[in-house]
Amino acid sequence: MSVYVLEGLRPWVIQRVSAVYIVLFCLYAVFSLYSGDNFTYKDWVNWFYSPFNTIVSGIFIIALLFHSWIGMRDVVLDYVHNIMLRISALALLIGILLGSGLWVFRILLLPVAG
């Protein structure tokens, strides 16, 4: 058994599943947003903050974060050979992804003012 969780077949499967979900969500969002007539900001906010769309968007963000982490991690591991630079790049990447994820979930979970 490997010590690393994201090693071997598992990251490959996560990449493929998350890619399919990302594409399906984008198609759903584009279809939903363009199927309405004269879509205003208030309509967009009501669509985005409906419970179903908030949950689907949250899953989209999780899939996007996993997808980008695995892809960028593999690029860093393949092309950055200096171990200290590799660790620094991975730490910076984790910080950026965690910060972005927390920021998006703050947006998803807080009600809109006004």
C-alpha cells in the first residue's frame, strides 16, 4: 500500500471524473443562463443562490480544485528538479488553491446584500 493518497491510478481517475463533471456543469450553466429571456442581475442572483444551483456550483468548485491540484502537481513534479524549489512551488500552489476555494465557498454560503 502506498503512503501517498494521490499516486498511481487514483489521480488519473479523479482527473477524468472531475473533467467530465466540469464539462457537464459548464454546459448546464450556459444552457440555464441563455435559456432565460432578458436575464438581469437579480435573475442571475436568484438562479445562482437557489439550493440546487448552490450545491451543484459547490461540487463544481471542489472538482475544479482537485483537477487543478493534480494537474499542476504533476507538472511541478515532472519539470522542477530542485527539491527546495519543488517544495516551495507545491506549497505556493496549495496556498493559492486553498485560498481560492475558501473565497468561493464564502461567496456561495453568504447571502447577497442588496
